[in-house]
Amino acid sequence: MSLPPAVGDGAPEIELRCSDIPQRLDAPAWSSPFIDIGTDGNVLMRLGQHTRFLIRGGREVIVDEGAAAHMPDVETFLVGAVSGVLLHQRNDLALHASCVAIDDRAVAFVGPSGRGKSTLAAFLAARGFALLTDDVCRIVFQRQHVCVVPGSCRLRLWPDAARALDHAPETLPTGRSGHPKRVLVLPVGSVDPVPLAAVIRLAIDTRLKTPSLSRLSGPASVMPVEDLLYRARLGRRLGRRIPLFQGLTRLAGLVPVFSLTRTGDMADLPGLVGLVASVMTGG
């Protein structure tokens, strides 16, 4: 597996083990075709065709023992959806973001799926910037500073994005059974939190001829929250509606938030580097 190494010699923060787990929770407080939430806040997730996870108290993840033959699926879900549940259970703030470090400061690209977060992060990483995390971005507040905690260095790319980055999609492993996205695993960089210098909200407008960048303020910087938070609806189901909004507003009060609208054409990627650099230098 390509998970980052553990740091330190103390007791693990999260226990991961395999065991037989049920298809459904008994008398859940809330349920959907894919998720049951218990009255105690535990979460049972049914993901893909072969994998089930039981996540308890932000400290324990049980993988159904029948999923052992499908490790690529298990790893993809562990660093994505399962990590998001753990962070909600631990009352952490998790952005739906890919993040790179530029001159020892982090920039987070946020937005719903399909906006190009992983593609832009991969493009910047190919030009020498360190990837900090993809898809799930844990935020911590240290006094009056905001930091990104490094996470997964597995980038999941659509085939056209892989080709735009000079990777033959057929040479990259798949992240999930039957899914076209491919996985590009990059070296693990920093394991320590990195100061967050900017949040960039990504959008796509195919009518544009060139990318557009603007600074956001007020409600526009944090609304709608579903565009910024990882699995915001699940967080609300776990009773975190107010803490999540408070965390976002605190973040926006300490870190500048920008809107970067792409053309939707992979050819605009080189031009985005200059726009991201201008954000980091205050230009």
C-alpha cells in the first residue's frame, strides 16, 4: 500500500484491522443505500461491489475480511471516503481539496469532483512542487495560523489528464475495480503540518478563452459549503453543521480565498502556474 509512514513510537492514533462486519447497522439513526450512521456516531460504509468499512469513534477502522482480495479498492476508499468519516468523527476540518507546497507554504485547490483539483496538483508536482495531499485535506489551527496536515500522495486522474501529464493511462494502475481513473503515486514529502497561504476555489467555464482569477470575500468565500468541505452532508448527519461552518469562516478569516475559473481545456494548465504563483506572492 502507498499510505504515508507512521511518525513516532507512541500508540497508533487509528487502529486498522480486518474482521467480519454486518451488511447493515441495527436501528441506525440515519441510513442511505451506501451508509448507515448509528446512534453512537459509528458509521458503516458499503462502497463498491466488495468492500465494507465500520468506522468507530474516529479511532478504529474495521475492513470486512471479504475485501482482502480487492486491495486497490480498499486503499482508494481508505484514503478517501473512510478518511473523511474519521476526520468528521474526530471533529477535524477536512476540505475537499488537493494541496501542494510552494516555498514551504501550502496552496489548496478546492471544489466538487470534476473541477481539476488532482490534475492541477499533478501538473504542479511535475514541475517540482511537493504534493501534500489529494482529495482530502485536513486543516489544523495553530493559534492564529492555519496549517495543512500532509495526507495521501495518490493522485487519481482521468485518462485524458494522465495523457496531458505525459503518462500513458494503460501503464498506471486503476484505483477502483471497473473505474476509468488511474492512480499516480508520488513520493511522500513533508510529514509535518505546512502553513496554508491560500485557498483557490476551482471552476470551469468552457466559454472562456483564458483562465480567470479573482479574490473572494464575505459569504462568497465559503458558500456553498458543499463545494469546500469533504462530505459536508455526512458531517451534518454526524451533528457537525455549526462546527463545520464555524471552521470554514475561521479559515476564510485567516487565509485569502480566490476563485480560479478554467477553460476546461488541458492546454490551459501551463498558464495556471503563473496565476497560482501570483496568489502565493501576493501579486
